Amino acid sequence: MKRYMKGILASLLMAAPMTWSCLDVFSNVPTSEQVTQWKRDAARGDAGGQYNTALIHYYGYVGTCDYPEAMRWFKLSAAQGNSDAQNMIGYMYQLGWGVTQDYAEAMQWYRLSAAQDNSNGQNMIGYMYQHGWGVTRDYAEAMKWYRLSVEKDNHAAKDNIGVIYEHGQGVIQDYVEAMKWYRLAAAKGNEEAELNIGNLYQHGLGVNRDDVEAMKWYRLAAAKGNEEAIKNIQDMNEHSLGGTQKNRDDRN
């Protein structure tokens, strides 16, 4: 199953990293008044204003995305101890957005964020250990960090724990346990969890196979722009249409 690293958008001011670049799908895009205020706050050295100004450039709220400028403002905010900014810097180094991709540097920033008990930073450390990016792959260490993040109700971490159980990474493979974690994350609107629930229903993993239920969950994820869910819906529709046509041909 294709994996995305889409985090949780708890609110506009506490945005987690997203996998797409210039953002054009959020319903809560800042107003011009908010943008003006954020820039004023940033100009007077306010860490929150600097962070929010970085988001303006990162997501392309005004004009186009400008990752180097976003990084500049994130670093100014991070220098004042803003753990969300530290997490975002790590994410940009992880993906190589506006900087040369550097997993080791990404991990350093995630650790700074996590040291302040930031649940997104903790979740991303877990993700780096799960995939062996910048560190030796270590599923037990990944699980440790995911559970720390879950203690703060991080929904992306719940989904990631589900993935570990689904694929038996460092634990006994357990589809029922995976579904439990996916449902916890999906209950809070996590689209990756919705996608994964759909996948379990489509393939009958830990549950009775149920294409109707699978389609329901894929549609919930697709409504949030999840590309894999959209593709799965298309594939299921094509398969259904193909089966219908074959039945007609057999009758003729």
C-alpha cells in the first residue's frame, strides 16, 4: 500500500506537514487581515508571527509557494524555541523542499521538536525509524515514538501504529489490531486511516470482505483529496463495470 506522510491539521496556526506543495484545497485559508497581522507580528520578532509567516510562503497562501523564504521564517521562529517550526524544518529537510534533502538533518530538527513534547515531532521520529531514513531501521524504536505521540492524541501516529500491525513490522501481524488503530485515527478524520480501513475491507483482511464498506471509506478519504483512495475508487468502478459487461456477454 502506498504510504503518505500526511500529518494532522489541528488548526490553521498549528499546521502539520502535508505531502502536496502549493496548497489550494484548504477550507480555512487565512484572510488578508490575518496575513497582514502575521507579517506585522513577524516583523517585531514574535515567534508565532514568524511561524505563521513561514506558513504563508510554505503553502502559497499569497502568490506562489516559496520554500526558501518559508525556511528562513521557520528558522527565525525555531531559534526562539518554537517546536512547530522545528518540526516543519525537519519535514522540509526530509523532503528536500527549499533545501538539499538531508535525513540526518531532518532527524536533528525532529528531535529538537520532540524534546519539547511536540507530538508531530515525536510522530515523525517514529516514521524515520520505521523507514530507516537517516537512522538504522528499528521498528521497536518507531513504535516507542508513535506511542509517545499517541499519548497526546496525535491521529497520524495512531494510523502509523495501525500500519505497523497490518504489516507485522517488529510485531506479530494482526489485522484486527491494525483495524482498531485505524478506526481510532479515522474517528478524528484522518484520511490515511480512512484509506487503510477501505483497503482492509476490500481485501478481507481481519474483516469479512465488503466492497460496499470499502468504497464508503475510500470515498471519505477521497473527499479529502487522497490520491490513492481516488485511484482505488476508479479501479473498483472499472472492475465492477467490467464484471457487469462480462455477465451481459455471457447471457448473449
